[in-house]
Amino acid sequence: MQFERLERQHLEECTYGYILAFQEEQWIYERANMRLSDFLAAPRFIGYVAYDNDHFVGAAFCHEVVDALDNKLIIDEFYIVPAFQRLSHGSELLDVIHRYSASHHLRTTTLVTEAEDAKLDFYIQSGFTVGENHAFLRKDIADNPALFSEHQ
């Protein structure tokens, strides 16, 4: 496995890999590219791409967040393309991220993933814990037609 710092020239292959990794979500190229471009443009962005014999394997899009006493790393997107899943490549890419965090004295690495997903098991086996101090909240605005009619 080879790892490189993720830069703008990696964006096209990252976009195609993202579409493959999340094919059940039915991403189109333009929207996937816009999503990853936004992460890449974030202040204090850090990312990595992974290759196996020059084949694109996956990527991690992260950013540092300033906290009261120290900084932490947020993983915004992390994926391995299906052909390379379950071959330890995800664990190796996470190790690269953890080494970055340790070398930059970042207190924690955090991420959000689906609660009822096999990916959750992968992250727990990789040493992540389900947070007890925070709740991930959401409100489905699209399910409230009254909100949409107010702004038309």
C-alpha cells in the first residue's frame, strides 16, 4: 500500500471512487465532485489517498478543528472502493490518519457514520467508541411542506 497526501489533482479519481463506494446512494459525478471539493477547500484540510500497486483504493477527507484546549481531527469522508474492501486497506488508511493526529498532538479523531451499518462495526473494531457526550441530531425539512411554502 502507498499513501499520498490528498491534493486537488487527486479529486477526479476520488470522485469516481466515492461513487463506487457509495453506489447505493446513487451519486452522480457532478454532485459527488462538488461534495468532495467542498471538503478539500475546508480550512485546515488534511486528506490521504491510498493505492495498491498504482490502483486507487480509497481516500480520507478530514479537517482539524480548534477546540478550547487543543485541536481534534474530524473525518468528513472515509471510503474504500468495493474491489479493495475487506483486505485491511481501511485499517491501514485509518492508521495513517491516527499517525497524523499523534504527530500533530491532536486530542481525538471523530467521525459520523450510519448507526445500523456494517461500517459502524469496522470503526468500533478499529478503536473508535460511540460517544456518550454528544448527540447527532437532524430535522427533515423536506418532510414539512409548510416550511417550503413560506419561502416560495
